[in-house]
Amino acid sequence: MSDRPILVTGATGKLGRLVVERLVALGQPVRVFTRRPDAAGALFGKTVQIAAGDFGDRTSLDTAVRGVARLLLLSPISARLVTDQVAAADAAVAANVARIVK
């Protein structure tokens, strides 16, 4: 188990919420990347770190991936899916994130 957090995108969605809850139950440190920090706070309280931002904002992506061990990339199906996921992966690679899971 690493002391560096796992970054989860899509954490306030149906699947992301379950993943975050399971990681927390396993004692993993978790950071969530979300456009809705208030919703994430209501769901997870202080059990996770919350990184507010948007896939289209590289600065917020860079901040979110800084210091994480792994990235779990979940995002809603949309016309921007590929663009958003490539942006997140690029930020993770630039931050030397060890593993990206899609």
C-alpha cells in the first residue's frame, strides 16, 4: 500500500462512487477530481482529498495529478470523451504517475 493517493475521476458518478468507497474501506488514500467539489464533500466527507477542476483546464489537471501514485480514469460518455481522457492521461504522464487505469 502506497501513502501516495490514487486519483479517481468521475468519483461522484454511480461507478466512481462505489470505487472510491471500496478504496477507502481498503485503507487506500484517495483523491477525487471533480467539477462538483460540494457533491464530493457531501458523499465522502473528509475520507478523501478533493481536487476541483475540469478536464478542459490543464492547470487543474496538473494540480490534481501532482503526487498521486495511480490514476483511475472514469468519465461520462460524451462528445468530449476522447479529448478529456487524453488530457487527463497526458497530465498524469507529465507528473510521472506510475499507472493509469481506464
